[in-house]
Amino acid sequence: MDWKLDDGRPIWPQLSQQLARRIIAGEYPPGSRLPSVRELAAEAGVNPNTMQRALAQLEQEGLARADRTAGRLVTQDTAALEAARLREAQAVIRSYFEAMSALGYDRERAVELLKEEFQ
Amino acid sequence: MDWKLDDGRPIWPQLSQQLARRIIAGEYPPGSRLPSVRELAAEAGVNPNTMQRALAQLEQEGLARADRTAGRLVTQDTAALEAARLREAQAVIRSYFEAMSALGYDRERAVELLKEEFQ
Amino acid sequence: MDWKLDDGRPIWPQLSQQLARRIIAGEYPPGSRLPSVRELAAEAGVNPNTMQRALAQLEQEGLARADRTAGRLVTQDTAALEAARLREAQAVIRSYFEAMSALGYDRERAVELLKEEFQ
Amino acid sequence: MDWKLDDGRPIWPQLSQQLARRIIAGEYPPGSRLPSVRELAAEAGVNPNTMQRALAQLEQEGLARADRTAGRLVTQDTAALEAARLREAQAVIRSYFEAMSALGYDRERAVELLKEEFQ
DNA sequence: GTGGTCTAGACCACC
DNA sequence: GTGGTCTAGACCACA
């Protein structure tokens, strides 16, 4: 498990986003128990407080919920999972348009090129 | 000017790619003189030898050519520039499909979502 | 059993009010023996004199009566209990209107909102 | 300006709620500048970090927004203000029902008593 | 100066 | 052990 950090944004949203993607990808399946705050923090090499914040964000997005004693469980709410998947997809799409724009392609051309590549 | 490095690949192709994107974006205009190897190396914080390899790659792609006295000049060959732009665009497209695949969307769905977002 | 103290008023009416609410709630049933002044004072962390005043107030309200030998007994006078219940209820109602007023709702609107929430 | 703290809940939601009520009550009018994090923290006698958290919550509720350099401004979005007012009102209503329940009145009777007191 | 982030470390409730 | 809160203090970007 590796953590890609530091793209200029604060660390905690990056951590939160990566956790979200892992959950969406099924790496942490619905209903499963997430590693503890301290474990995740040690793994990512950040302060437990920072990881705590990332997990709070995850919770607020409805992707996980804390059981004071049992650790943190991934939600089984498929609607919440689907919403998160869409949210992440839109982030990917946005960065796609940005990258293509840097290469001199407007949004319309960016869509066309993708369609060509697909066929 | 900042350099984003280390995504797992060797450093010199990354340098080469970023230089290519700057040329494509017009940051280094056709016919203009590139900074010296030493300058670029210092700026990127890498060994001049590494930067040399990156520039050689650039030359090999037809984006620049060495001039014994004037240093290294950006090509004025618009066809070569266009080819490079397309090459980079395809790399962007590939990583788009990969990112969407990680979120559970196949290529068809990935294209559809992009089109929706575009409209 | 915990004691919520210090809302600005003197301590003894607060103690008295909480004892009254316990009696009304049936926590100290009619006819039962109240804990001794010393016990109650120790539990609440106040001076026995202060608790004494609270209990005197309780007696004055007809909720308890001192028995030379048996300590202090909760009244069995249901009318007195009912009167006390109503008195406390009116205090709750008053603070409800005050809180809603602070939020910008007049008494009429405060009643309406409560009815809506009830349904 | 006084701060009522410690009802068992964490401090930061209490701070956040009191700030919200002040905004709703017009004590901090729409568009006005809130005191700085450090000022508010000193005033409330808490760590700036804790107050920061309370303010972040306020922001997330749409009641304020941060201007990195200009401080924090109360929203002018009347819809957000109205939503917050309703949220707070429901909290007041809930605690009303709880208090009446402790006195032995069910929700229906609690509504009736309020209506009687109103007339 | 402002808001915001991050770390370090202590402490609590829960079971 | 778990999640969560709070403090203390450093640091950054912005203007």
C-alpha cells in the first residue's frame, strides 16, 4: 500500500481522497473494518491527527462510520458508494480537461480525441 | 517554473516529457533557444548528465536540434510539433482510461461520462 | 446521579429544583425516604448547609416533610405533586419561549413550530 | 459576550452552535466581519485550534466564509441563515420535548400545555 | 496581521 | 486496544 502525497493541496484531503478511491475500488470492501487511525497514520507517515481528519471527512461523505470500540467500518450504503464514485470520476474528468487544455486542445476537441482513441 | 518528478519512472523521461509539454504549450516557442543544459539541470535539481539525456530524447523526437554555436533550438517543424502534441494527448488519454478503470468504469462508460460532463 | 449546577442563580434553588424534578419523575417515589442531608450534600459536592436550604424549600413547596425519627419523606399528597409538576412545566415552557424568541420567533410562531414538529 | 460551555458534548460543537445563534440573532449581522480566530479563542478561553474547528463547522453550514486575508465574513445568503434558524429551532424543540418528558408529559400533552400557556 | 495546516503529546470514554 | 478531543506551538501563504 503506497501513498501518493503532496500535490500542493493540504495533506488531509489527499489522504481522504485516496482512502475514498480504495473504498470505491473495493480494496476496503463494504462492511469491512478499516485499519485503525494510528495504523493508517504510521503507514502514510503522517501524524495520527492528520489521518483522523481525513477519516472524519470520509465519514462526513458517508463512506465510513466510526464504532467507538470496534474501529471504523466501511459503509454498506451502495447509494453513498455510487455517489462517491461519481464524485471521483468528475475529479478525473476535470483533470483530463485541464491536461488537454495545457496541450492546446479545447474541451470539444478533447472529447473528440477520446472518442477516436476509444474506437 | 517547477518540476514535478518521481512517479516511479526514471527521471530523464519525465524531464523530457515536461520539456516536450512546455514546447507544445508554446512556453518555449518554435525557433527559440532553450536554456543551457547546465541551467536546466540546476533548475530541476538534477545532474547535468540526466538533463542531457532528456534533451537528447527531445532531439530524437524532432522537437529540438543542437546548433554547434547557438545552443539548442526548438524546432520550427510544425508537423513534428503536431506529432508530439498528439503523442502527449494519447498519454493523457491513456491515463484517463486507467483512472476511470480504477473507479470501476469501462472504456465505453468512461467516454459517455466525459461527453455528459462536456455538455 | 449527576448534578447540573451553576446557571447563574444561587446554588440552593438549583438543587431544590433538581430534587423536585426527581420527585416528580418518580425517582424518589411518594412516601419514600430521601437520602440524608449529608449524603445529598456529599453527592452534589456542596456544603450541607446549602443542601439544607434546598430541602427546606422542598418542604415549603409541600413535596417533602421532615419526620423527627425517619428522616425526610417524600409527600404522598398527589395534589401537591401535581402542582409541583405544573410549576416545573411552566418553567420549561417559559425557557422554551425565551429560546425561540432569541432565534427570532414570536410566541405564536413558536407554538406553531412545535405543533408542526409534533405531527 | 459570555460563553456557556461544557454540557458534556465536545467543546467545538458548542462553540459552533453559540456562534450560529449569535449570527441568527443578528448579533453578527450578515456581511459583517467576525472576530479573528485568535480573538474568539482568547475570549472563550479555548485553544485557537478548537475555535478554528468550530468556525470550520460554521463555514460548512454555510453561515460564514473565510477570506484568507480579510478575516471571516458572515454570509449574506438569507436562505442559509433561514435554514440555520430552523435547525436551531428544532434543537430547542427537541430539548423541550425531552424536558417535558422527564416531567412525565408525553409529546401530545407537552404541546397542549404550551398552547394553554400561550393563550 | 489573517486563516489554515501539521505535528507532538496528553487525556478521555468505551468495552 | 479503539475513536475522539484538546492543547501547545510551529509553520505557511496571502496581501
